[in-house]
Amino acid sequence: MGVTTFVTLVTKDGCFDEFYNLAREELAFTRQSKGCKSILVSTNRETNTMKMVQFWEDEASFDEYFERRVERSGADFARLLEGPPEKEHFSTENFGYEH
């Protein structure tokens, strides 16, 4: 079924809107990456937090993408985020309830 990856990003105070706008532009790069099936984004401006749920064919596809993401956006991450993105991978299961 693939891998579900949860990514949590916390921005520095005063940087949420800049990071939000950057993420909106840059998620096209993520979505076009080999193995990426879809991405959902949730935000909480009060806590400077963005959470992404990404669906990948496998963890190796995500790892290849993330290596390119760091090369492409590492300087922006360092400037705008409190720390590195937190990532968790889980096996995606289908119990037959999707739409």
C-alpha cells in the first residue's frame, strides 16, 4: 500500500507567513517527485506549526526526495524554522473505507 509520512514544521516567531508562502510554491516540487502520491497540509498560526501528511510509494522514494529538498531549501529551513523538520513513517493500510 505504501508509506504515510507525517512531517511537522515549526517556524520561528514572525516567520510563519513567509514559510507558508514558500511551502505553497515548493509543494509542487514535492508532488512531482518520483513516488509521491499526495500531500495534505494543516496549519496552526498560533503555534507557528505546519503539519503535512504525505503518501509515498515507499520510504526510499521519500528519502530520495528529502535529500533533494534539503539541497533545494536547506538555507530557507535554517532561516525560518525553529529546528529541522520532524518526520515519521508508517505503513499505509487500506481497510476499504476510502472514497
